[in-house]
Amino acid sequence: MLTPRDPLTWTPRRIAVAGTSGAGKTTLADRLAERLDCPRVELDSLFHGPDWTPRDSFTDDVDRFTSGDRWVIEHQYREVRPLIAARADTLLWLDYPDWLSVQRLVRRTVRRRLTGAELWNGNREGPLREFFTEEDHIIRWGIRTRGRLRPVIPTVEEQYPQLHVVRFRWPREVEAWLGRLS
């Protein structure tokens, strides 16, 4: 596993961004796609159909997108992680402290709810009061699933030796790494 300070001896072309809910996967993926001028898709937009129903074409859509030469995508959803990892050359892991990711998740959720922002395929964040009643409310889900990714990434690195895995522990490390990216 690489640290953000290790030399960048390859040119990232197919990049997956991993992290817990609220870590900043989407934001980083958007920035990378713009900086590298490469295609980008938000994985949630492929997964969620209207009324938050899973889309039947999800796996096929991910397969189609990741068959390209250059792209940026989030590394999430257990059923497509192996496909993404097999095709990626770079995996950027946002392994931030739990308090930071939860703080970001809460802030994002509240902002989306208050602005009524449309997310994917007509979906919007549910009422904030559902935090207290719905087990799968995004904030409760994000808190409950905090530690699930930490044991996964080292195994991904073992299974897919072509991957350059870079582990970021703080946002300032991401900024420094991006500054070195041409």
C-alpha cells in the first residue's frame, strides 16, 4: 500500500475512489475527472432508479463504463467492486477518522434535505426526522457501516496486484497528492 508521499511512478488512467459514506468519494472523483479530462460516472446514479429502487441494469452499466481506457468511479457496492478493481489501475482510499466522515455525512445530508436537491433519477433525501425511525436512514447507515471497509482494501490489493493503492488519512494528504498529479 502506498502513502500519499510515495513517488507517483505511474499515470493514473482508470481510477476508483474508496471510502465510507461521507468521506468525499464523489467530490474527489469529480475533481480527478476534471483535472485528468476523463469520463466519470457517479455509481449511485447507476444503482438507484426512481423511488430508490435498484436498477436491473446496474452491473451491465458498470461493466460498460469500466471497459473504457480512462475513467473515474467510486469503489462501492459489493456486487461490482471486483469488476471495478480488476479494471482499475489506481485505487485511492479515503481512510479518514470516523468523526470526520460522519461530520461530512451529516452536513451533506442536511444540506441536500434543506435545498431539496435532486439526487439520482428523481430521488431526494428523506425527511431528517426519519433518522430516529428508519434503520436505513443514510446517517444511521453511515454510522453503522463505518468499519466495514478497513479490512476490505488490503485484500483488494492482494487480489489485484496491478492496483496502485494509495491510502489517505487526512484531506490535506489528498490535496498534496493532487498537487503532484499532472
